[in-house]
Amino acid sequence: MTQEIILAFIAFAFVSSITPGPNNLMLMSSGANFGFKMTVPHLMGVVVGFAIMIELVGLGVMQLFNAFPVTYEILKFVSIGYLLYLTYKIATAKPSTENQIEEKSKPLTFVQATLFQWVNPKAWTMALTAVSVYAPEQTLLSVSIISVIFAIVGFPCVASWIVLGQKNAGNA
């Protein structure tokens, strides 16, 4: 990878990590409700889960999509369906008293946040774009470089959403 390609990829990783999406909005909400410290497992699950996703996409899943294009279409519909299901659950949730909220409410765990990457349409778009544009040869080294750079650049980007949630909660 040339220096120019790495710099272009860093810009791509920054822009795609800092812009709103399911991960960032959930981290902002968690930061507002639970604070930074309690949201760290969720944050780490997003960063590590996405790095793993890039590795797996670059080393195999992309070949599956190329060999069987219908699998990508199925994935899109499953992801959209899951997000619609979450939207429905949020929209139809009954209001809770403050005591019930405190008893039931917990931030996402590391494992939950890691697994969420696989149904997150923005994560799929980011991973497929990163691998196909910046590691088209899909070697272990090139995919690993992409994965590590994304984790390094993405960590402060997604962490900033937790802080934003805390700031907004303080203004409410």
C-alpha cells in the first residue's frame, strides 16, 4: 500500500466512523443514560467487532458474495428487517416509571455490540467498501492493515458520540 492510499483510507475511515449511524446513535444514547465508564464495553465491542468483521469480509465473506450474489441481497433484507424490528420494539414500548428503567436498563455488553456489527447495514457498507477499494487483492496483510487502521481511527470517533450523549444529558 502506498502512502497516498493509506492517507486516503484514513480519511475514509474517519468520515465513515464519525458520521451518524446505528452504532454511534446507540453509543450516544448509552452515554446519556449510563455515562462513559459503563458504556466502555459497548464501545470496545463496536471497535473490536468491526475490526473482526473487516478481517472476515476481506478474507472470505466477500468471495461468498462474489460467488453467490443473492447472499448479499439476503443479508440486506435480514439487516433491514432486524432494524425495522428494533424500531417497532422502541415505538411500541410502554412507558416505564423511573424505578423500572433503573432496574431493567443496562448498556450493551461487549459481546452484544460485537455481534450487532453483523446486522448493521452501515457497518457492512463500510467494511465492503474498505476492503474492495483499499485492499482489492484481499491478502492477509492488506486486510489486517485496513482493520487496524479502522480500529485506531474509529475508536476516538465513536467514543466522541458517548461524550456527546453525556453533554446532551447534562443539558436536559
